[in-house]
Amino acid sequence: MRHLNARRKFNRTPAHRRALFRNLATALLKHGKIETTLEKAKDLRGVVERIITMAKVDNLHNKRQAFSYLEEKEVVRKLFSEIAPKYKERPGGYTRVTKTNVRSGDAAEMAYIELV
């Protein structure tokens, strides 16, 4: 049984998986929309939504926590000044995953993940 096994492992070590999602989250918050595999996009949703919810409360502690995860000063600044105020009244659901095509190399399902 798969009780309490909600996340995928992507055949990576925990450190590699954390680095993968840090890079994907940084790219999504920087550009607003990225294309990746469907499974990565679905798992990235939870990471990005948690960061945006944290950024809705603008204080030093939350900025430091966001910076420790994202590690790009410009992205953290954009998160707290532009992205989080836009979702101030929204209780969640800040991202949208849209299926696109199938990657020709390995037939992986691709998807766009974007900020709503």
C-alpha cells in the first residue's frame, strides 16, 4: 500500500530532488510560465503555492525563508513586491497546469505550469 507516499521520487536522491524543485520554482517565479514534464509540473504546484502563501505575509522572517529556498535576490524581491500582493485575496490555487504535447525523444507528457 502507498499510504503517506504522495510525492514522486523521479529516480533522484533527496538532495538532487530538492535542487530540481528549487530551480524549477525559481524559474517559474522569474518567468511566470515554464514547460516541463507533467509529473514535475504537478509536484511543483505544491512547492510554489507554499512559497506564495508564505510571501503573502511580508516580514523579514518570510523573506529570509524564501531566499533560503530560491537563492536569487531578484526573484525574492519580485515575489514579495509583485506576485504575492496580486494574490492577497485569493485563498490558494495560484498555478495552472496545462498539458501540451508529447516529447519526441522519450514520449514523456509535457505540460506548461503558469501563475494564474
